[in-house]
Amino acid sequence: MNLKDLLLSSSRLTKKILALACDFISIYLAILYALFTSEYIDIVIIDNFFALIWMPILGVIVFWYADVYKSVVRYIDFSVIFTLIKSITLTLCIYLLLIGAYLYSTSQFPFQINTYLFSSEVWISGFMAASFFIIGSRLIANSYLSESSSEIKVVFSNNKNAPGLSYAKENNIEAITLDFHSFKNTEEYEEKIISLLKPYDLELICLAGYMKILSKKLIDHYPNKIINIHPSLLPEYKGLNTHRRVLENNETKTGCTVHYVNQEMDGGEVILQREVDINAEDTESSIARRVLKEEHIIYPEAIKLVLTK
């Protein structure tokens, strides 16, 4: 597994920690840059390197409470950049207030750095450097991790509690929910789906955990534009309870498959597959975890393949 696959398959918590660490380093580098390029270069000595570390600590705390780490770095737009700039500005304001309060309460200046605490030269330079490092690092990561130039236009679910809807909200993606039981029949339900999706001019529809077989009308409306992912090596083990059946049959391998959708359950042409070895001590849950990890890698790869055909 290469570095990109490792990052893409890592948990959201791991990604948040990595982003937080990157921001910490970026803010610290911005402080050093501001001082080294100012008239106060003489005070940037080894004794002050660790004294300045509480500034990036304050920064990542502000970023955390500003929900900067809710959005994954693979999806970055103007609203994310605007939130970052607001958070950097807020960090600097809080820093100034804390320093002002400290200087007001004591005649002892901390770490002998009072000479540049309120220098506009340092603050402007630091703000610009922090913005450059933090936004730049995200754009670089976005470019590295993005599988294509594709954009998620809308998330649709027939379950109002689906995690994907929360994900869409966190990443400023439009979301639609539609309860099947509020319609007389499948035909009426799918006609409504088509009308709701029409304004988005979709190039590709990606299913994930959608437990209904699509009608010919919906499939024909989006010919070769609907794909699905299934946790087995199709055509084996179609349907539900795949991991349990794999264990019951003493299989040595399983995996996941991305395929085009047709009217047959888990049918359609296979686009991409990834194998997962089964160990003697495996359980349904352990297999499910490893297969899901591969699904997170293979689905973006399959999307790229389909869109570049």
C-alpha cells in the first residue's frame, strides 16, 4: 500500500490529527518567518524557540472550535478557505488580548519578547505567512489526494439518518432525502428522484448502501452512469450477509467489487475489484473492517476510471 492509499484509507480521527499537526507546524513556521524577516531578528534565538510554541497551540485550539477539522482536506472550496482566514484572524486577536492582559497584570515581560509583541510589521508578516502555509498545505494535500477533478454535486438518501447526509452538511454539499413510503409505488418514487436530480446534470451516480433495486426507467435515464460497490468478489456472494456466507464456506479470499448497475441485484459489468485474504481467526466483523478499508481505496479509483473513459 502506497502513501496515498494509506492516507485515503485512514480514519477520520487520524486525518484530523494529521491536519492539526500540519497546522501547528505551519503557525510556528509563520512566527519564525515573521521574526526572521523583521527588525527583531536578533531576539530569535534558541532560548525563544520553545517560548513561542504556545502561539501555535492557541491556533489549533481556535481551529478546532471553529470546526476547521470537520471538513476533510480532499474537498476544499472558498468557504473552507474563508473559515481558515477567519480562524487565523481570530487566533491573532485572542493572542493580542491575552498578551495585553498579561502585560497589564505584571511588569515582567514573558521570555523577553515584549519588544515585538505589538509590532504591526511582525503581525502583518505573520498573518500572511500563516495564511500561505496553512492554505497552501491544504491545496497541496488536496491536489495529491484527489483522484480526479470530479465534484460531488449532491448526496441523496432514502434514510434521513444516513451518515452520508451529515458528511454532506459538514462539507457544504447539497443533500436530499426522500422517504419511499410517502409514495404510492416505486415508479412514482423514482420519477421524483429523476426530477430532483435533473438540475444537477450528473455525469455519474455512485451508490453506497442503497438497498433497493433500481427500475429500468431510472437506469435507462442514466445509461452507464450508475455504479455500485459490493463487499464481495462478484459474481460470488451477491446480496446480503456476504461475510457470514464467506466464512461458512471456508473461503480463503474475499474482497470488494465496483460494478455498473443494472436491474439484476449486484449485477452489471465489473469495473474494479480488490482481494482481501481471510485468516483462520477472522470473524464477520474483522473481515468487514478490512474489506471496508479496501472499499475506501477502490471506489475513488473506479470513479476515476469511469470518468476518464
